[in-house]
Amino acid sequence: MVALRIFWLHEHGDNPVIVQTESELRDALDEFARFSQAAPMLAQVSPDVDKPLTALTVGMHGARGVLYYAGADSADGVYSKGDGPEDGQELLYYYMDSDTPFPANSEIPAEAVRTAAQEFMSAGQCPSVVQWQPRPVPTGPDESQWPM
């Protein structure tokens, strides 16, 4: 089991939420779930080390949520895969003041998000309790083509 640091508010930049037990993780996710009732929000979860090599992004909004994982076992990153349409409009979740797009079919039950976070704490690698999908290929203009 690895201790985790969790960020979802600006003040967490200097003082992240540190969890060392599954009970503390449940409590932190309960607090984050209350915070994310009004809008789809994201929290960054990583091992509590100087330079973490893995990270799990946890999103919640009511009874649904999303996940994004990146680490040595998935260097390009993977998104949770739910039962929504693959070709639908991408979902927006918010990390602090930034909107973050997720694939249209990435929402899963919030309980699965919690279970994946617990597995991440236990194993320190990509959770196996959810289905994953690769990062979508961008279809719009890249930053070099944005108007100035």
C-alpha cells in the first residue's frame, strides 16, 4: 500500500491531502464527491513521493465519474471506458480552473471510480477493476494552427 497525495483545490498545491490508509482515502473521496456535486470535477492522485512516476486522475459528478491513468505501464495514458457512445460529444470535467476533455464514453459509475482509486493505492499501478481505452487521436487543429 502506498501513501497518496490528492489535489483538487488551489490550496492543495502547497498542502495536498495526504492519505495513508484506505479509510483516509474513502474520507477524502467523500469530501471530493461533495465538492463535485455542482459540476464535474477532477482530482489528481499520485504516490506521496518527490517525483511520482504514476498518476490517476479521478473525476466525479453525482453518481458518475471518469478516470485517466498514466504511468510506466501506460506511458501514453488511458481513459476509463463506460457504456456511452464512442462517437458522442466529449465530456468536460474541471481541474481547478481548467476544463479537461474526456472521451464521450468514459463515464463510469462513481463507485467504480472509488474502487479504482483504492486499487491504485494498494498496487501503485493501473487499476484493473475498470475497462480502459487509449487516448483518442486529436481531430481538430493543434496549437500551432490556433489563431493568434
